[in-house]
Amino acid sequence: MLNPLDVSVVIATRDRLPLLRRAVVAVFDQDHPGDIEVVVVFDQSEPVELGIAVRPGRTLRVVRNDHAPGLAGARNTGIAAATGEFVAFCDDDDEWLPAKIRLQLAARGEADAIASGIEIVSGDSATTRLVPYGQVTHRHLLRDRVMELHPSSLVVRRSTLLEIGPVDERLPGSYAEDYDLLLRIARRGPIPCVPQALVRVNWGGSFFADRFAMIADALTYLLGKHPEFATEPVGLARIRGQVAFYRAASGDHATARRWAARALAANWREPRAVIALAMGLRLVTARRTLAVLNARGRGV
């Protein structure tokens, strides 16, 4: 029987110590028989001792982000420090269920990465979201973000991360850095998904909710970086519609109208473009739209 494979788990954090401790304990409680190394990266904050007992087969390393400030730089710091054959990510406010790593490694085959379903917890409600495909392809991701494929569920071969290049620190505000990474991984081959919810995602709305212009900048950058979107009109319209929405949310209605027109040219049914135009007419507001979507565990 082969020796169990070693896994490094990168957790980027900033000023959320109680949630961070919960996330680390959930990783340590995995029933995976191999070694698990947790690399906690403090971003724009001073590292502190976590006060967590470390049992045999588990390692805890605490480092400071020495790349660009933000999530992308913090994850790159963690990847550089990782020593496991596989690297996994966990947001500091999420929790892994005990069988996560064992089930994913058992199902990985020769794939570069593997994911799983998630359970979204919002207040007193919990909703299970399974990835709608047995394997997520590059074309799936061009057409749709596949939000069920959450970064806290992702396990990637460390060699793959080194080959495709770092998490993109040029993305404004590190927005959509996980989407960019998924697109680059899926270019190499499909990402299989365990058809079970193995991560508890604690949903409190988006960290980026009020940074509308930055989000529009990041999405525009993403379109330029991935010209393959032009081969999927529905996906192209989706991103253009998101840019239109966030430009309208930032008050730049003239630019929003141009992006909405481009979105509708690619797909006349694109709803985000219509919402952006309605915002320009003061028929709806960004905050109300986001509140409704967040209540359902969704974004724009």
C-alpha cells in the first residue's frame, strides 16, 4: 500500500483570530492518515501564536505575507512555504468537514486538482451546493464561474501550481484571483469534483461589496488576460454584464451603458446588463440587488 500523501493547507488571514482558530482546528481534525501541514499567512497584520495543540502528523507554521499585500500575495507566500505534494486552500472563516482530504485524494486520479461541494451557512440556514458536473472543464468555467467550485474546496498538486505560475497579484484588489487560477488549472485538464459537501462556507456577504470600481477594474483585467472568453458568448456577456453592473454601482453610468450594450451584443438575454441599465434610470439600487443575492448565497 502506498504511503499517504502529504498535504499543505494555506490559510490567509487578517484580524479574524477566533475564526482562524476554528478553521485550523477543522483542518487538524481531518481523518486523512497522512501528514497535514497548515501554513497560516498573516496579511497586513502581525503574526500571533494561535494557542492550538498540534498532534502528531500535523504541523502548524505561521508566517507573514512577504509578497504584495492582499489575498493573492498571501496565498503566494503560503504556496512558497508549503512542502506537501498537494496544496489546499481554506478561507479563514470556513470549516472543512473531517473526511474532506481523504475523499478528495482517493478520487483524484491523475488530475492536477480536485474540488468538492460546499455547504453555505448564512445565519440559521444551511444550503448544500454540489458542483453540477463530475468534472469541471475549461469551457464550463468560461461559460460560468461555477460558484459551487469554491476555493476552500480546492486541492492542487504543488507541481502544477509551480508550472502554471503564481496567483496573479496584478488583479486589482485580488478580486477573482481564485477564478483566474481555476481557469489556468482547467486549461491543462478537467477538475474532478467529489459529489459531497465537504466544506462549510460561512456566508456573510462579500468582502468586496462596497469596492465597486475596483471590481469593475479586476473583471476588465480578467477579460484581457483570458481572450478565450470570446469563444463563449454567454460567458463573455456575463463578465461584460458584471462590469456594467459595477460601473453603474460606482456611479459611472455612461461607462456602464457602454458595457451593457457590449454584453447584450454578445447575449441579448444577459440579465446583469439589464439591471445596470435599470440602475442608471434609478429603478433599482446596487445595495438592494446585492442584498437580495447575498440572502440567497449568491453574488452578481
